[in-house]
Amino acid sequence: MLSAGIKAPDFTLKDKDGKEVSLSSFLGRKVVLYFYPKDNTPGCTREACAFAGAYIGFKQRNVEVIGVSRDSEKSHANFAAKHELPFILLSDPELTAIQAYDVWKEKKLYGKVSMGVVRSTYVIDENGVIEKVFEKAKPDTNAQEILDYLDGKAE
């Protein structure tokens, strides 16, 4: 995992509509950059829906929410449409941002070891510096924890 206080690695990835989106284009605004394993899986769906439910709160604070996974643009388009997700979803099949943010890790499930995305969230400040890291983010509470952090209610 990257640490708070360092410059957030810039990247350019395609969104659900095939449009290129660069992290650097959000300088001047805070960004919540969350990495998740896979579209339409139970935990990832709950997390995305929690961000969707809290999205107005992020907008009121002038904070952009961006979700990143290895899924294809088409998968993201279907996922966003199915769950009415109002924020940006970026496709990272080449692991460009996923590896730059050190969230590609060895995972163990039922004794089987494989590589995958560890659910993690970074809050990036207006200057492009990582302000806060939420390691092993919980799908159901991650969005609210970040809003609480932004409001100074949490460490």
C-alpha cells in the first residue's frame, strides 16, 4: 500500500463509455479513489451501492468518486446501469493503476492462493497528494467512513 503524504501516481484509464480519464485532470478537487476486485460480486456491489447512496454527500463536499477494477469497459457500463451508479468507473485490465497503488496482492480463499485486487481506498487531496489510506476497506461502511473522515469525525 502507498502511504499518506506522497504524491498520488497519475494514470489514464478508460471509463465505462471508452473515454480516457486521467487522475491529474482532477487537480484542485479531492478525489476518493477506490479499488475493488470485480463488478457484480456481492461485496463489490454492496460497496458500489453504498458509494452511490452517499454520492450526494461527496458532491456537496466537491469530492469526485472514482472506482477502479480490472473489469472491461462493457462490464462497467452494465454494472453502472444495473445499479444506477452515478460516479466514474475505470477499467484497468493491464493493472496500470492497480499496481501503481500497490493493491495487487496475494490473496487466500479456502486455502487457494491467487493474485487479486485488495479492496482499498485512497483520499487524494487537491494537490494530488495522498491524504488518507483505507486499507482492507469494508464494502458496507467504506463510503460512510470516508464521509466521516472528510467531516473531521474520524481519524
